[in-house]
Amino acid sequence: MGYIAGIGGANMDIHGRSDQQLVMRDSNPGTLHMSLGGVCRNICENLARLGADVRLITVVGDDAHGRNIIEGCMEAGIDMSAARVLRGERSSCYISLMDGDGDMLLAMSDMHIIKKLNAQLVDESRDVLCGADMVVCDGNLSVKTIERLTQVCDRPMYIDPVSTAWAREIKPFIGYFDTVKPNRMELAALTDCPVDTMRNLELACDILRGRGVRRVFVSLGRDGMFYKGPEGAIYGVSRPYDGMVNATGAGDASMAGIVWASREGLDAETTLHTAMAAGMVAISSPDTISREMSLTAIKNMIKEYIK
């Protein structure tokens, strides 16, 4: 079995969790925690923890954060030979504020360096991209980078739109992707279709499939996950889970679950359950990436919580 290539952001995450409910425009006692982040980087680390061979194409600055990102990724088992360290640039950084329950209320990102992950770098990384079993990327890439990626890459591509703003940006190229994992709002942005009911949710997925997307996994947060693909529609739900510590990395872990299960050739329902369980493992940890992420942890979550 070959490797999985990732192309996208890698940054330093700073999480702040209030001891009580947040009071806006005031200083709130709480806990600050720093860890490596970036959507694509997170997906790649989760995949590495699941035993996959992963190579990450990304850019970092020649600063302390950049060195920590490179070293941390290598320690996690990610091949960083295709990553670029750019002189004079500031590495990406992301900060999130969570309430006393662990739900994110506000976040801010400094990801200006991602503009340097451009079409030229895609061309220079052609061998890595086209030599992979599959390619996973995040929607933070520029429109021109996404466009060039769809022209260069001949492997099945998986994408997480990341936000409604980025979903609108990548909308013209969405049909080039094999698998897409939006949340409900991102799905609406990609399709201009209301997603207020399960019927409309399925219709929106059909719109994406009509444009060329083979499979759509829609993250519904605490309401589970919805799938639409060649096998039809599947709605996955779980028993209530009260072990949430940090919700930040749930979507990235779910995407890793989808990519891993797909490469293993698992059926649609098992892939859906794997994605949900991976997200639950992720939210159990204060870090963006759970140190407990493993196939065993995912199987235990499925057995205990997934219906």
C-alpha cells in the first residue's frame, strides 16, 4: 500500500478555555493551551496515528513556530520532505476561545503565509501528488492553487471546505473532488440550497453529486453525520457523549477517518461510523490531535456510542 499526500495549512494553535461562561469584553480566568494545528496538518497527523504513510505539502516561516511545526510533524510520523520553509515569512497561527463547556465561541487565524502555497508549488510537487494513493486538502488554499491542483493531480482528491467563505471560493471546482466533507452551512454555500430539513440536506448532496462529486459526508455536529453516495443515503447518529474537552479538532479527525477507511476499502456505513468515532476520540483531548487516536480507540467508540 502506498502513501497519502496532504496539501494545505500547518500552524500553531492556541486554545483558551474559560473556567466559567465567557464574559465578553472582559478578562476571563481560564486555561491557555498550545498545540500544532492547521486543517490539513491535523488530518495528516490523525492519519499517521492510524498507521498511514503520509506526506505533507505545506509552507512555514523561518521562525520558532515554523521549526516547532516541522519537528512536531516529523515526531508524529508525517513525512515533511515536501514542506517548504520560507525566509522572512511568519508561520500560521490560530487562536480559539472556548466557554466553560468546551464549545468554541470565537476564533482568529493569521494564515497569510498560505498564499505562498501557490500554483507554482503545486507544479513543483507534481510527483508527490501524482504518486499518492489519494490526496487530501483543505479549503484554505487559494482559488488559483485549487484550480492548478485540479489540473495537475490525477489521484482521487478529498477536501474539507473549512468555512462558508472558502466554500464559496472553491465552488467552481468542487466537481473535481471525489469526496467532500462540509458541515451544514458549508453545504448550503456550495449548493445555494437550503439545508434546514433532512430532505433538503439530501437534495443539496445530490446537487454536488450532479456536479461530479462521488461522495458527500455532511458533519451535523451533535446530530451526527449524513452521507450520500453511490450506495444511497445513510444517516449516522450516536448516543449522547459527555466526554468533550475540546471540540476544535473534531472535523479534522472525522476527515482522517473518512480517508483512512476509504483507502482500506471499507463500506460506506463503516466509513461513516469511523469518521464519527474519530471525531469523538478527538474531542476527548485538550489537544487538537488526541494522543489516544488509534484504530483501537475508534473501534471502542463505535462499539460504545455509534448506533
